[in-house]
Amino acid sequence: MNHIGGVAAGQIETISGDHWITSSQDDLRLRRPLDGDVAVDVAILGGGFSGLWTAFHLLSGNPSLRVAIVERRFCGYGASGRNGGWCSPRFPVDPAPLIRRYGVHVARRVMEAQQNTVGNFGEMLAKAGIDAEFRHTGLLSIARGEQQLASLQKTFATYEALGLNEGNRLMGAQEAFEQVHVTKISGALHSVRGATVHPGKLVRGLAHAVEALGARIFEGTEALSVRRGQDAAICCETGIVRASRAVVVAGEAYLPGLSGFRRDLLPMSSMIVLTEPLSDAQWEAVGWRGGECLSSQVHTKNYLTRTGDGRILYGSRGAPYHFGSATRDDALQDDAVFETMRDTVREWWPALSDITFTNAWGGYLGVPRDWMPTVHFDPDSKLAVLYGYTGRGVSTSTMCARLTAGLVGGWQTGLEGLPFHRARPRKWEVEPFRWGGVRYVQNALARIDAAEEQSRARPIDAPLAEYLSAQ
Ligand SMILES: Cc1cc2nc3c(=O)[nH]c(=O)nc-3n(C[C@H](O)[C@H](O)[C@H](O)COP(=O)(O)OP(=O)(O)OC[C@H]3O[C@@H](n4cnc5c(N)ncnc54)[C@H](O)[C@@H]3O)c2cc1C
């Protein structure tokens, strides 16, 4: 039986176009939903990386804790089961704005913490007993056209200023082309840090790992509200999960649907198209032997991954923002957007003009008003939150979960003094101002990219759009 969001256990219904969950080789039967009241020490809302890693670190630090996770659909239903698979050494806020806001010393500590998370990722997976096709690939940011070079040079200069340029190297057009045979390539910034994972294997593997440590997971169970204070609990239609120590809210882009969290984050969609596995001859034409996390410097962002089974994944910003921060799955089935993305792959590599695209899907990532992730725990209200990783949550959620577990569990992680450990962020504007502002910026960034692509003059409002979208 295919069933989601209800009470009957059956096979989970993956999202349209899914690749990662289907290929995770996991048992895809829905776990039992909540049926009655339960008392635990820590109740967690959300079965993605944030919720599951928090449970993992909590139980690794204190195996006697009673932990329960409430997940509306299934573990990996959200961004954790839909992403590009980059385990990025880059923090959600870029180095220059980090320095501007917190100074050089703190900026360097934040970036080192993120890099260490990626550096230790493989070890953590081994500890959790998860084979998620983790590969240390490095990162290759390319410039396509002269106009994209400045951004790479600026990034490199900022790394130099922070004393963190070791392992980063600028490449000229010829050397960059030898790395990856992309048309119009004019240079690259190569970083030895950075890795890729199979997100489906990671999120599904994590669910088993936390169950093995004693956590209970209730899938097909929607949290209707979160109670704080003495009666802290997650309240669902079919029961209440009472928490003596903390309720951890880890719902990321879906939080605007929950009372008390409606304007903490903005759900931004991102879309992905995936090719069939390439033949050896096709890979010869593509280059990209290192399988680095690959991107160019467009305003609308893009990310490419060479998957473990030899496909090309191309992702970029997706459908327009929906009024009221809605996160409907059907809004992510935009054939026009998918076709433009497929065209981009063919344009980057004309040798792939006949390649078949097997999958196309989208997902929602959570954007805070100031682009800064948040970890917060208030022992009085017993409420903990971790969220707001924009498109860099694979590694950042892991780091934030380690901090959350330490705060709730009562031990030090060394991350306490970093600026993402803070009060909850400034809220997004009320509608319709939110809709108007976000739609304008999305449209303007696409116009800037189109003008640059066609070597036309930039739109007159480019500075305004860049100012409004700056971190
Ligand atoms: C298309 C796409 C590509 C991306 N690519 C990358 C990438 O390559 N690298 C990178 O670092 N990051 C990437 N990201 C971002 C990254 O995937 C996320 O930041 C990360 O997965 C967030 O994990 P999470 O657990 O916080 O949220 P999610 O994985 O979204 O999990 C939240 C969970 O909470 C559940 N939930 C929400 N509300 C309720 C409720 N009321 N009751 C019960 N359950 C609820 C949801 O069903 C969901 O399963 C991408 C995101 C998308 C969408």
C-alpha cells in the first residue's frame, strides 16, 4: 500500500522524480506512526539530517537518554533526501560577509569548524556504521566567461586574508579545461576540501543508526503544535510525545507551516535534473575525472555532482517563491525549468547532446532573513531549534546537530562560542511584502544572468537586486 501522512503502515511514497531514496537500497516500508502518548527525555520534530544527527550525537554522548523522533512523512522526505550530495566545506554565509559581521578571528573559526566537519565526516559515518558513498573529491568553482572570473579572484583573496588559502588554488583557462572540459571555461578555483555523499543512503542509514542506539522514530506522524515549559511536548493527532528535557525543532523549510515558527525561515526551492550513467567515452569527453563538487558563478547558483554510479546531477535555483511560504510538492514539477536545466548541461558539454535524463525533482531549503544558521536551546522553555542552512546543509546540519546535542545533553562541543549559537533570527516580512520582495529579487537575478550569458549590458536595477540579495 502506498500511503503517506496517515496512520497505516505500508510502503513509503517517494516524491515525483526521486532518485536518492529509491536508490538507497533501504527497506522502504513506513515505520509505525505514533499511537498514543509517549514520555521521553528528548522529543525531536523532523526526520532529516538535523533531527537524526541530533539524536545520534545525543545517544552517542549519553546512551541512557530516551529519544523519540516525529516525522510527518518518512525519514529523508525533506531536503535531506533530495539534495545535490555536496558535503561542502563552505559555510552558508560566505567569508566576506562573515568577516564584515563578526571580524576576521571569528570568521576564521566558523570556517575552520565547517572544514573540520567535512574532514571528520568519513570518520563519523564509520562510527555510525553508514556506507553513504562518501568521497573526498574537493571543490571546483569554475568561471564560464571573463565576467565570472572576478568572483573567483575575490573569494581567493578573502581566503588569503583569513590565512585559510592553503589547499586553494586559482587555475587559468587551460588548466581548468584540463580538469573539466566545459565550454566557455575561463578559469577555476580549486579547493582540496569538499566531498560528496549519496544523500539517500546517508539519511536512511542515519535513521537505522539512531534506532540501533535506542531512539524511537514515528513516521507518518505530523506534529500539529509544539508545547514549551513544564509541559514541553510535541502534539500530534494520534498522541503526544512529552519531553522531560527538551523538544528539538528540526523542520527546516517546512517550519512556516508550524505555529510559532511561521516567519523564521523562507522556503526556497531548488531543482535537480539527473542523467543516465555515462559511458566511458562520454566521460572522456566530459573530463571531470576528480568528480569534484562543481559549480559556475551565476547569480541564480548551480551545483553539479558526479554520482557514485557515474551520472551527472545538475541542480540550480528552482520555481518562483510561493505566497505564504507554501511548500507544495506539485509546485516543484516545472517542466520548463527542468528543460532549461537539461539544455544547460548540453550546452556545457555538447558531446552529451543525446544523453538521456532519467530523473528530475525539486525540494525546499530553508533561508533565514540574515542567511545565518541558528542553534538555540532555552532550558527554561525546554525548546531547542536548529535550522537555516540555505543550500549548504549537508555538512552544516551535522555541525549544528553536534552543538544542539551538547547543549541539550549538557556537554561541551567546542562550538558554543560560534555565532550560529544565538537567539532566534530576525523574522521575514509579513505577506504580501515577503512575496513581492522575493519574487522581484528572483526575477532580477535571472535577468542579470541572462544578460551576462548573452554579453549584453546588465539590467539597470542589477545593483539594487545584488544589494537586496547580499548576505
Ligand atoms: C534540491 C536541493 C539541493 C540541495 N543541495 C545541497 C547540497 O548539495 N549540499 C548541501 O550542503 N545542502 C544542499 N541542500 C540543503 C540541504 O539538503 C538541507 O540544508 C538539509 O538537508 C536540511 O536538513 P534538515 O534535516 O534540517 O531538513 P529536512 O531534510 O527538510 O528535514 C525536515 C523534516 O521535518 C519534517 N517535518 C516538517 N514539519 C513537520 C511537522 N509539522 N511534523 C512532523 N515532521 C515535520 C519534514 O517532513 C522533513 O522530513 C539542498 C537542498 C535542496 C532542496
